[in-house]
Amino acid sequence: MVRVKNRYLVVSLLYPAASTPGVAVVPVAQFHAPTPDAVHPGQFMRMLRDGIAELFGNYGAGMVNNALKVNYWSPATSTAIIRCPREHYQMVWAALTFVTKLPKPANTPVVVKVVRVSGTIRKAEEEVIRRAKLLIQSAKAAESPQHDPMMESVVRAVDRRRELESTVLAQVDPGEESESESE
């Protein structure tokens, strides 16, 4: 029996900074911006399959379609691991290179960068973990959270969670809080 051999592409999504109208500015990519919540792996997969079909036609779609899978998706770090057939991983890489926008709900300009090509999922996961550790170290080294959009999003998420918890607690025990305030 023949074993099916795959390649694993570690992909990073970069978001170009918005420029002001009328001002010609060289676009700068935000390396650690979080992916919008509206995008999920299924939409990313559909976008990738459509891109392969557009570039390579029915041949490319047929060669890649059965083994194509998003094994890991992290919107927080804008990272994904994509499994594809070993013989045709260049087609998937080419299709990722030509992606310019995220699918419809987000409709955000994006640059997809293939960070690593690996023969095993283990090495791809190790690369993702290594990159996440570097991101955490750089976040800790920063003086304030305003410098890093990733840290800003984490701080906002924590603040929203605390506000939600405080409103839920206020709704559950409104009488107890008023009695303790009057004492």
C-alpha cells in the first residue's frame, strides 16, 4: 500500500496599514495584527480553492482538492497551517501569493506569507510555537501596549470580558449591592 505524502505550509497573514486619502505612502504591513473574527477556516479554505481553480483551472483544482486542509487556524496570531499534496504544494503556495483580500464578511486587504514548508506536521507546529514565543517576548519587552496592535487587541478583549462579568454580577445580585452600599 502506498502512503499519501503531504507538505505543511505555515502561513502568516499580514495586514497593510491604512493610508490617508490623497497622500502617497508606501504600504507598511502590520506583522502581528489579529485576523477579524468574521473569517473562519472554512472561508479561508474556500478562498484558497477558488484561487487555485482560477490560476490552474480544473487540473490544479483536481490535483490539490482532495488533500487540501487547514490543520491549524489562529486568528489571534494570524497564523495557519495548511496541509497539501507533496507533488503540488507549489500550486497552493502560488495561490496563496496571489491572495489580496480576505473573504466577503471581512473584505480586508491582506498579504499571505508562507513562512515555512515542512514535511511533517510536528515541525510545522514547532515553528508556530516558536513564532508565538517570539511574539510574547516582544510584547513583554515593549514599554506600553500602544506600540503593538496585538497587545492592544488582547487588552481590549480582557476589558470587554471584565465589563461583561461585572454587568452579569450586577444583574444577578442588585439588592445585595444596594444594601452593602447603604452601610
